[in-house]
Amino acid sequence: MPSFLRKSIAGGAVMVAAAAGVLLTAPAASAGDGACPSGQVCLFRFSQYDGGRWGSASDVNQYNTVVYDGTNINGGDSASAINNNATRCTLRAFKDSFQSGASFNLSYPARGGTWRDPNLSNGAGDKPGTNFDDSLSSHDFCPA
């Protein structure tokens, strides 16, 4: 086989391998899997668990005091998805600061039921059909 043909084939193989590497790694750039550390509730900036996340393992009175990972955007009235990955606690999320206003409850994985919601605009937890998108301001973690 002529050397110019071997070089062309080898160069083409490198280009295919490089393209395959890009295709295999591109999905990892999105948070879209809803990952949330065990024992925490996580809120996501965009629906489908995308666009930055912040988490907590305790009550939060004002979401505008926290920021999404990797951003400078505060969490007040900006979440579009939620995941309660608690090990033994339900969650009550509220539209207003200091656990007031309209709210919904989420279960936790071991208990079953609804414990995560990828799209808060069409309802959440025990309040299907109520729009909570971009309107949450506080939560009670492990309410009595």
C-alpha cells in the first residue's frame, strides 16, 4: 500500500476517534440527570434538572441568600425543578420567605410517592396543576 494512502487512512481514523470522543463527552456538560447528594434537597435553575443546582440539608428561610453552583444567580424565585433526596424527611416548599404562602409537600425516596419534579410549572408534589415555577422562596426540611 502506498505511504500516502496509509497516512490518509490513519488521519481519517484519528478524526473519527476525535469526533467520537466529542460525541461521547458532550452530554456530561448538562446537569439534566437530577443528581442530588444523599440527605439533601436540591433546586435546579431550569426544568429537567438543568442549568445549575444548589442543595441544603436543613430549613432555608430565604432562597435569595443562596446561589446556584457555578453561577452568581441567587435561588430566590428562580427554581424550575426540585429533588428531595432526603434519607428520612419530607419537604415542604413555599412561595414566600420564612415558610409562608402557597406550598407543596414532597416525599423522599425510601418512603415512595413524589419526591422529585422536573418541571415546577405544571404542579409539584401534592399540588398538581399549580404553577410553582420561578416562585419558590423557602422550605421546611423535615416538617413536623
